[in-house]
Amino acid sequence: MRLSDQRGQALIESLLLGMLLLVPLIWALGVLADLHRGALATSAAAREAGFEAATASSDALAAAAVDAAVARALLDGGIDPEQARASWAAIPRLERGAAVEVEVSYPVTVLQAPFLGRVAGPSIWVTSRHVARVDPYRSL
Amino acid sequence: MLVIGLSLVVFAITGLAVDGTRAFLFRRSLQNSADAAALAAAAELDEAAYYSSGGEVAVLDETAARRSAAEWLQSRGLPLKAEVATAPDRVEVVVRGAVSTTFLGLAGITEIPVAARADASPIAGGP
């Protein structure tokens, strides 16, 4: 038997506890989705940039190819390329058989407001690295 | 009771999302590594066969191809096991790894096995 002044109490408790569980969960899933998107986009960007740089005939052309490939891949992933950082290096230098290493990083904002997007706060940097080989028989 | 049940469901869904995402991303890393290793290995030509045919026949130096793929995978520093199979006209790289789970460990699933495969062939000619 339930007292009359307890009527509806369970509903309120369920709502409060539900909110307490669901709000952080939805926020965490939103951040996770962004992290996933960032990781996919940066890995695609690093991979494409690596292949492009490995087929370039000079450092200047390789740098331009890396920038273009990174921007294209990040835009495909719905990410603003301006926020990302990309670096590349040919080891020992851009020549037949060399290794071309590309690293792409993107900051995922932890605090985001619904419908407003980014809010000032900490970011988690997602980084991807790819190593491609310059064809040892290519013409230069 | 309802709240406890709901919490368990929410926890399970979060666990699947987190651990599943990590496994998916690790598989992508493995695929990128396998692709790059296969391409590097396919560039190891048998030069004697190539030059004696006047540049018409491109076949692999299989020993060099296996070594090249192994070195390439090692340079990535990923925790993986690799199998490299070669034939004169083809190299196949299979990489396997495992992702340690965080949430799914509570359900007895401590790691998720992940694998990726890539193959490449040498071709004569080109730019």
C-alpha cells in the first residue's frame, strides 16, 4: 500500500536518475563520435598524402601534394582543414626507395553545445601517421 | 530495479561503442600498414629478368620482397603478426593483431582479434 504523499515519487526518481545517466552518456557518445570521425579523417588524410608525396618529383611539389591531399581527405570527412596540422618528411630525402612519412593531427573539442558546436575548453588531439615508399624504379 | 536494468543496458551499449570503435580504428591502421607493405614489396623486382627481357617482364625478387615487407611493417611499430606470401607475379601481406578491451572485459571478452590483407603485383612500364 502506498501513502498518498508518496504518489509519483518513483516517477520523479526515475526521471532524475535517468537524466543523470543519459545526459553524460549522450555527451560522451557525441565526443566519441567526433573522435571516431577525426581518427578516420586523419588516417585517410595521412594515407592519401603519403601516396601523393611518394610520387612527387621534388620537395616543393611533394609539400603542395601533401597539403592538397590532406585538405581533400579532411573535407571528405567533414572536418575543417584549417584546424588540422600536417607534416611530412622524406627519409633520408625524396629519392628512389626513400620512406615518406606523413603525420596529420586534428583537435577534437571535448565541450560542445548542442546546435552551437564548439565551446572553449580542452581538446583531444587525434593523430595519424603513414609511411609510404618511393618507387625504387621511378623516373625523376 | 528499473534504474539498475537501464544502467546495465546503457553500460553495455557504451562498452560496445568504445571497444568496437577502437577495434575498427585499429583495423584501419592494420589495413594502411598492409597496403603500404605490399606496395613496397611489389617494387622489389628481379632485375636480371627485367633487363634480360628488355623491360618487358617484371617479376619479383621474392626474397627481397619478403624482407622489404617485413622491414616496412616493423617501421610502423604496430603490435602485429605478419605473414608475407610471394609468387613471381604477386605478393600478399596478411597482418593480425588484437585490441585489448576496456568495457567488454567485464563480460569476459578481453580482446578483439583484428586482421587485414593486401596484395600487389609488379608491372612493367609506367611513367
